[in-house]
Amino acid sequence: QALLAALQPPPADPILALGGLFAADPRPGRIDLGIGIYKDEAGATPIMRSVKAAEHRLLDTRTTKRYVGARGDRQFAAAMIDLVFGTATDSGRVASLQAPGGTGALRVLAQFLAAVRPEATVWLPDPTWLNHEAIFAAVGLKTAYYPYYDRERSELRFDALCERLRSAAPGDIVLLHGCCHNPSGADLDEAQWRTLAGLLLERDLIPFVDIAYQGFGRGLDEDALGLRILAEQLPELLAASSCSKNFGLYSERVGCAMVLARNPREAEIATARMTVHARTLYSMPPDHGAAIVRTILEDDALLTDWHSELEAIREDMNGKRLHLAKAFRQASGTDEFGYLAHGFGMFSLLTLSPAQIEHARSAFGIYIVEDGRINVAGLPTSRIDDFAEAILAIRK
Ligand code: PMP
């Protein structure tokens, strides 16, 4: 029997499909607000200076390409624990594994959860990054959604979020975006993180923090504040960190899977269990990107330079947000789009129908994801005013 005879193509990934359409569009002024990549004013995603310097150093000093082991580089993981957890907990309590990107970290942790708590439901924010549901489904875990963001009012639904999570079963897992929520750009504030920490503790729920944009919102420490509040107050926590965005290492696949355990002994066991999952998924993580990150995090001069590069990126995105909100205010005479200035990270949502999104593409060459998500970093400053006018025109 032919294996492929009845095989149908999978449904297209809306974000990747949009990239294909954009690439095939010959119009010179077209704007790609699809995939989550930071772009400079010229639309390029250059390699960061600190990354280049670390790469030169590695090129000169590396003498082997031996396997790094399923756990990856322990010093990389130690540096990542510091970057993510700061002083919120004793690092001996954190199990860790170098993973291929944030996605690899999410998948290893999902696999780990499926083995230790197969009966759990993983609660995801509505809306969330499209891959979340698929990753948990791939390991056979149940998922459910809690309200997170009100698309009509363009604001967080914190009360509804708390109410829904109160009905979760003890032992369930709650996935949270550490910062720069994808796709809404709406983050919890400190008081809300504290309230949430109390609720999770009271209801015996385990947080799973996906932190893919640390440093893109308010700052490296500020963006980890929610995760650190949870780490201080809860006995256990899972975290998937990505270096794709904040180090601009998208193609190198660098991430870190972490589990805060109640004590170092349990952390050691959790690391060993994650290592077993990594072995069956991809055996060993790629080395180069993590070696770059470790080189930067361990060197004062490179670290200082990386901080300033990251700050410039953050200021550029926040500046674009202010400019965008102002352009909409001027063109519409209302403050309907004021929320764009208060969002964090690369993404925000526009309330547009699928027909309007299609219209933006065909009439103006503006590429927006089908749920109305825009990558603010993909919008050149010189085009912001045109963009606001085009969006208001298609809504007429
Ligand atoms: N989590 C979220 C919320 C994301 O937006 C992304 C990237 N789009 C990731 C995880 C994974 O990033 P990567 O695998 O490229 O490191």
C-alpha cells in the first residue's frame, strides 16, 4: 500500500504563508508586518556587534566540533539561569538544559510534563502564539484557554483570567508569556503578577513561563519581573527562554529549558529527565549559538555592548509605538489606537476583519497576519504616517 497515496498537504501556517506572498510581491513599497523578526529602518536584520565579536573569538579559539552532550553547555545554562531568574532564587534549585531555540525548550518541557503529569491540562492564554497549542498536542497533553485579551476593547482581561484559572484543577499547568505577549503586546503589571502568584499558589497550579522577548519590553530585569515574582512565591515553575530575538540569533537556534524545583536534589533529577527527552528528540543541541551567548554573558565588555545594542532596539520599537499611536490620533481624531503606545515588544493587534486584512495587502501592499497581528518592528518609521492612513482607509 502506497504510503503517500492519500496524503493531503497540511494546513498552511498563516505567518509563514504570508511571508511567501510577500516575497512574491513585486511592489517596491510593500511592508511586511508578518513574522516576528526585528528589523532596522532599512528592513534588514543585521548581526549584532557583540555577536560578531563573540563569533570572531570563537573562530580563533575553538579547536574541536565534538558533541556538546544532550544537556548542552552547563556554563551557558548557568548564565541563562542568572539572566532569567536574577537573584529571585537559589540557582541550585533550577534544572536546566540548552535547547534548540525557545521552541526546542518548549517542546522538551512539554515532553517532560507529559511524562510526569500526563493527566494535567495546560492552560493557554487566549490569544497566544499559534505554536503553543500544537506543541502540547504533539506530546498528547490536553490544552484549554483562559481569557487574556479583549480584542474589541484592546485591553487585558485580568479579572476574567483570574476567574477562569480559579476553576482549573489543582496540579494543572498555566502557560504565561513572561513579557511582550505575542500577539497582543499587553503585559501584566507588577500588582497583577503578584495577584496571579497568590492565586496559583492557593489553587496549586504550576506556572510555565515562555520568555521569548526578554529585553524587548522595558529592560532585561524589568521583563523578567513577573517570572521572578512567581519564582519567589511558588515552589515549582517551568520556564522556556529564547535567545532568538534578544541576541538576534534566530537561525542559530538557541534557547534554554528550565525547571525551578523545591530543592537541588529534585532539580538534578529534573535535569536528568529532560536530558533523556532531548536524546530522543534531537540528541544534542547545536553548539554555535549557545557558545556565542555564553561568550557574551561571561565577558564584561561584550556584555556592556550587548546591553547597549538591546537598549537601542528596545528604544526603536517603543519609539515606533509612540509614533504610531500619534499618527493614528492625528489621522482619526480619536484615541482608539492609544493602546499601541502602551504595548510591549514587537507585536500588537489591530481590530480588522479578514476582508480588511486582505484589502490592506491588495490595495496598499501591507502584510498583516490574519488575526490582525502586526510586527511593529517591521514598520519603517518613514512609513508610519502612510500606514495609519491606509488602515483608516480600509476600515471605512
Ligand atoms: N514563544 C513565543 C511566544 C514566540 O513568539 C516565539 C517565536 N516566535 C517562540 C516562543 C520561539 O522562538 P524560537 O524557537 O525562534 O527561539
